[in-house]
Amino acid sequence: MIRLDFKNLGVNGLYGYSQGGKVVVSAKDSVNTQVNTLVHEITHELLHHPSDLTEQQKEIEAEGTAYVVCKHFGLSTKSFTYLAMYKADSKEIMAHLEAIARASKEVIEFLIFIF
């Protein structure tokens, strides 16, 4: 089970975070941004607690999944900008495609099931 909280996060540029069993999403952002952030943080919960991956690798998997899931449901993303911050080129993204696909499938199937 993953607990979800919406809070006013005081740190500028912090949209949310994952703590292993808990996800916090900024309450003051748009619904689109909240959904993007929620999928990103849920991916950390699904794939990265615990994990031996580097921070860059974790962020590529989480944001890659957020991109796939949000595009599936017709939402806009800022994934290209976010991935650029982690120097994620096509080679790096392709190296994590299996994890991105697996997490994307799990999140999409869950969302379709509950709605």
C-alpha cells in the first residue's frame, strides 16, 4: 500500500517526493502537474525502494514512466526538460526502457481498473 498526501510544499520547484510507502504531492500545483508528479513518485515506489540504481537512473525511469502514462491519458508533460536536467540522452533512456514499460503498464492498468 502507498499512502498519498497533498501538502503545501515550501521548497520552490519541489512538486512531490517519495518516502517508501508514502508519496507527497504539492497541493498548490495544477491538476495536470499533480498527476504527472504522482505518476513519477509512484514509479519510485514501484521500482526504487530499495534500489542500487544511481539517482540519474532512478529519475530516468520515473520520468520516462510519467511521460508514457500521461501521454496515454492525453496529458501534457515537461518530461523532456526534466530528463535534460539528468543528462538523459536516447541511449540512457533506451537502457531503462524495460523498467519504464513495466511500470507504465502497471500504472495504466491500475488507473483503468479504478476508473
